[in-house]
Amino acid sequence: MAENVERSQHFSFGQFIIRWLVGAVVLAVTAFLTPGFTISGVWPLIVAAAVIAIIDYLVQKVLGVDATPFGRGITGFIVAAIIIYVVKFIVPGYDVTLVGAVLGALVYGIINLLIPGKTM
């Protein structure tokens, strides 16, 4: 039993791939639905989804904060908006305004509730 709990607390490569793929779909829908949020193609989408998954993992490990927009209340929502906004400085072809990031975190959270699998 303790082994299962321990195993679920570690982040595996398989979990990253699932989070990345589901995250890419959710990110594409979010960018489509959110004003002030654009992704100029498939490659920026794929890279942005990977960067978001990596930043989320690092935030979760270093700060212990789950960046799920609705998973941890206002803290998770703010962290999700910051992650969505920061990615614009890392990924060319991914552009979001500050308001777009906040709206994007809201849309991302709603879509994340509807699609199975943790994306952020």
C-alpha cells in the first residue's frame, strides 16, 4: 500500500506525456476561445504545451503549489495565469496579453474540468 502511495507521488515520464498531449488540446481550445491569446501554429502549440507542463511540474515540486486553475482556489488560479503569461517569453509564436492570460486561466480551468486527465 505504501508503495502505491509513494509511486503516485512521483512524476513519471508517462504522466508527463499524457499531461503534455491533453494539455496541447486544452491549450488549443483555450487560445481559440480566449480574446488576447493566440498561437500561430502547431509547433508553437506543441512547444508551449510542453513548457507549461514543465513549469507546472517545477512549481509543484519547488513551491508545493498545484497550478490547477480550479484545483487550489485563488492561488492555483493566479499561478495558472502567471504560467500561461510567462510562456509568451519562452515560446515564439505564442502570444497572450495579461488580460488574455487571466481569461485563459479561467477557460483552461473550465475545459480542464470537462476533459479527463490533469493538464496543468
